[in-house]
Amino acid sequence: MNDKLEPPSRSHRLILPLGMRVLIRVIKEEERTETGLYLPDGAKEAQDEALYGQIIEVARDKPTADDIGENVSGVPNGAMVLFRKESGVRVPWDDALRLLDVKDILATVEEISDEEAH
């Protein structure tokens, strides 16, 4: 019998969305008003109807050992999106992650510079 305690092994969780779903990392906007006042935690989100996030994983067809599979979600991996704050399922171990049906994405967002906008 070994009397030494082994440290617990560290593991990582890989989430692979199934069906027409994507995994989104919610991006928190700066919680300050235009006049410079800081809002308390959750105050801004309570007023917002939609959240902003980045797609970090998409549903894929049959992955193989050589290939991760083709994106079947219809939304590009890495895209910035808007979605209703009530949509999706929060990932229990990370509040910033949400598993979302593609149909619940309201829009993709592209950030452009002021020069490109005019």
C-alpha cells in the first residue's frame, strides 16, 4: 500500500455541440455608463435584451482521427454574434460559456474601423 497521496490529475473539458448548435463565449461589455459611472455587477446585463459573444466551437459532421469534421452549423467558427440573453444553456463549470441553437442567433457582427465605415 502506498502511503503517499497522489495529486489529483488535471483534466480539460472539450465541448462538441451536437445538432444545429454552437458554443459561444459571452463577451462582457465594459460596465460603465457614457458619463463614466461604473454600474454594479449585473446591472447592465439586466437592461440588455441581447448578449454579444464569439463562437468558439460549432457542430460538425462525423469527425475522424485525421479530420475534425466539417462545420454543419452554417455559422463560421470565430464569428462575433448577437443572441437573446434568455437563449441557450449555460455551461455549469463556466458562466461565460453558453450552448446555443443556431436559430437563436440574431445576427453576426463585423467590427470595422471608422475609415472603412465612410
